[in-house]
Amino acid sequence: MIQAVQAILMLLMLFLALLTFMAVRQIGVLSRRIRDDDLDSPSLSAGTPCPVKEFNTLDGKHIALGVGEENYLLFLAFSCPTCRPLLKELHKLPSELRSRIVLFILDKRPGERYKSEVATLKDQSILVVEGYSFAGTFRVSRPPYVYRVDGAGIVRSGTQVVSLDELLSVSTRR
């Protein structure tokens, strides 16, 4: 009889431990969601000047924003599972749009670690910048993220994009 009571108490303790674990985990998930809600709004507000207007691509080409043409600053990472499908579809963009995208790769040393992927992007006439050092300046916390910068170097919009259709919709918004 005593062994049966001990077994029941042991099962009850395991059940309570599992219940406690699930409650603590749910509190953690909820607090992260609340904290992340602040990150969903554009990091740089519309109407603010672009914090950096000149860049060098991985192949040494100089890029200057704010010289009359609207550009799209796209922050992606080869190591990001959400970014990889979008990276593979960039070639489907119209060439006039592809030529106005400045792609900031957030991985460290993308020219060394992802040579073939970078070469493919260059072949598609996409300007590729090592973006790891720019993520903080542009306040990009979660890729993939795009900023639309007008011809005067002013940020017009910023949003997270996860598909080619979303990227195209950013390019058609005014």
C-alpha cells in the first residue's frame, strides 16, 4: 500500500514539474513576442536621412545614394533560413529594379565564405555590400529587411520582406 501511495505521489510530482516547465516556457515565449513587437516597426522612420550614403561593393565598386535615383537597401544573410528563398528568387526581378537594389549581406566575410553565391548575385547585376557592419547603423534587427531610399537619400519606407512578391510591392508603393 505504501509503495502505491509513493508511486502516485511520484507521478503527481512529475506532472506538477511538467506543468511548471510549460508555464515558465509560455511566459518566456510571451515576453519575447512582446519584446519583438517593438522591432516590427521600421527601424529608421520615413522622412529621415539615410545614415550612410556611400558604400563599396565586394568587388570594389563605389555606390553613392541620393544622386537622383531611388534605391532599395535589402538586408539579407546567406545563413538566414528565411532569407535563402528570397536570395534564390532575386533573378526574377525586372532588370531595372535589380539594378537599383543594394544588397547588404549580413554574414561576416561573405566574399570568402559564400563565393559562389556572391558571384551569382554579381552576374545578376545586383550590387553586393558586406553589410555586417551596417546592420547596427541601419537598425536592422531581423532580416530580410528592405529600406526604400529616394533620390535625395531620404528613407521613404522600411519593412520586413519574406517573399519576392513582398519585395515587389515595396517597389511599387509611393
